[in-house]
Amino acid sequence: MSNVTLEVDGHVALITLDRADKLNAMTPEMTDQLRTHVAAVNGDDAVRAVVLTGAGRKSFCAGSDIRELDTYPTAWSFRGRPDYCDAVRGLTKPSIAAINGYAFGGGLEMAMSCDIRIASPNARFAAPEIKLGWIGGGGMTALLAHSIGPSNAALMVMTGDPVSAEQGLAWGLVSEIAEADALVARAREIAATIASRAPIAAETAKLNLKAAFAMPLENAIQYERDLQTVCFATEDADEGRRAFKEKRAPSFRRR
């Protein structure tokens, strides 16, 4: 039985962490399943956007299953394990996290590894590793600092205490709050909007956002200009200009 499922509807893929009885906590087997689905999505030109969510109403993902951590013979073998946060960051298509409940530890890191985050009112965000004697290792500190600023990031990683959906919205950790019943539908709506845009441009926009944090300003601007040139050379860019002149909706083909 798979605890990570993939569903494709039109141009939108839905990846669901499906272990609700364990708060969707991640196991090595789930990591393998997630990596397989990411590879499938990346290789499918029909998929233009991805929604990541958790099964049930209580939890998006509570991070790693703590009981599984004792199966690693050494700390170094733990260090070298395949990482589910890396898998999410490996998505080449725009991604939206629909956060339904707890996003703790690695679950928060997975959510922050998505391009866009929306949450239900009962969502809670925490970096609780410090309460167990360690810190996050899937990008927690860097991603939080970029998302909510160094002081708020320090508050979360040094106390381990959770923050509410409302606080996450105020800090910029999520873009909006949607009612639980409508959360995935809203995430699909955002994904469908992105999927209606030029796919190559959307994917280069994703790359450009990463560059904005990884490069000095002047280098990032030059990289953006290079990516713009790549987009201009596509058939979709030609179609976009034609559609504008003809006052109709463009039909993008990822070419």
C-alpha cells in the first residue's frame, strides 16, 4: 500500500501524504514513494503545476516518524539518507502546499520547499526538533529566515513552539488562509491558473525565484534577463503576442 499518492487531473498533479493515523509522518518508504512521484511529474509535459497536501483534517505532515530514526546505525548514515524535503525541492513544476493542520519539523520544511503555501484555519507551524535535542536539517533555518525574517525564525527554531495560521499569514509564511473544506480546491484553483500560463515561462520563473535568494543582486538580474531571452525564443511567446494582438486567450503548448 502506498502512503504517498499521485493524481493527475488535466494539467494539475495532486500529491497526497496519506498516513493520517500517524499525522502523515514520513518514513523512508514514503520518501521513496515521494521521490518516484516527483520524477513522474517532472517527466510529464502535460503536468504544469503540482499541489502537495496531507490526508485528513488534522495534519499536513508532522515531519519524520521519530520511531524510524533509531533504525539508522550511525548519525552519518542518517546524514546520507534520501531526504523528502530535497525531493520536494526537486520539483521542476510550480508547486502549491495546501497545509491542512500540523506542519511540524520536516513537514514545515516540505511546505516551505513549495513555491506557494496556503493553509486552513487550524494549521499550526513549528520547528520542534530542539525539544528533542537537535535542529532541523531539511532547510529549516534558511527557509524560515527567508520566509519570515531572522528574528521570527529564531523564535521558532530556538523555542520549538508552534505558531497559528493567523500568525503564519501575518509573518508571510503562507499567502492565504482557506476554510478546511475548500483548502485543496483553492490550491487546485491556484494551480490551474498557473497551468493556464506559458509553462516554460512558469518554470523559468520558479528558477528565477531560487536565484533571487542564491545570487548577488546584479547576478540575479542578469540571470533573469537570460531567462527572459530563453522565454522570448519559444513558440509560446510568439503565441502570446499573437493572442494579445488578436484579443483572444492564448493557447500555450510548452514549446
